[in-house]
Amino acid sequence: NKKLERLFRGWSRYGCDRTARKSFAQCQQIAKRAVAAQGGVLIHLTVDLGRRTRVPLVWDMIDEERIETPPSKAADGGVKLGVQYAESGEVTGYWVRREHPDALNKNQQFNDEDYVFIPRRDPRTGLITACYVFVQLFTEQTRGLPWLMQMANRIKDTDDLHEATIIR
């Protein structure tokens, strides 16, 4: 156990992300902010044997805005909001844009080559390799909502009340 703890400490201090610049604590902080601001974050765990670290595990954080249903899957009942489901209802993976929407031309037409499928489990080992982190507010919810979204109706109600007061 002590050897595992030393390996984890080394990995968590010296770069668990793809760039090898962020600590595990920094990655967790970014993930928490993404859940609050955007509603969720997809964490993709991969193994990069080319890394010069003792632990080749890489924690990639994928922005919520990149998770999206590809055009050819739009009529597929097994894909909702970029989340792929098995007939049993289990999440089997996520469809992700290769590029962040903000980095692209707003008038650009997207095709299936612009997306990559990230399976939830490694097909060879069965181990979980992708985890979508979000705060579930209701049953059968599959994607997160930004925390400010919960206040949108209250803000609207306050605005309506203010307008009604002015009209009187």
C-alpha cells in the first residue's frame, strides 16, 4: 500500500493532465468550476505509455460544450444530447466534437468526421475510461445544468414582479 500511495502522490503532484502541468488538486478544482459554470465535465482516463512519468495515467477534461450528437445520429433514439445508450438504458459512451465550438466558424456545417466517440468502458478490459461529472437534480437526468440556470426562473419572476409594480 505504501508503494501505491507514493505512486499516487507523485502522479497527483506532477501532472495528471495531458500537458503534465496540472496537479490532481488543480484538475479537481477545474472540474468543480466546470460543473458549476457549465453543468458538467467529461473526464476521460487514458494511458499514455510515451509519458516520462512512473504512472502513465492521463486525466483529460473535456468541456461540456463539446459533448453533442453528430448529425447522422440525430434521429437515433439511442443518442441523446451526445450521450449514447444501450437498449438497457446504460450509458455506453459520449460523442464529442474534436474542436471546441468557440474555436470554429459559427456558420460551419458539421459532419460525422468532426466528432469522436469516447466509450464509457474500455472494450478490452471493461474498466471505466469516461466519467461525466454533474449534479443530478431529477431522475433520468443525463446532463448537468449550470448552477445559475436554477435561478433563471426566480430572476424572471422577480423581473415580472418589478414590471407589474411599475404598471400599477
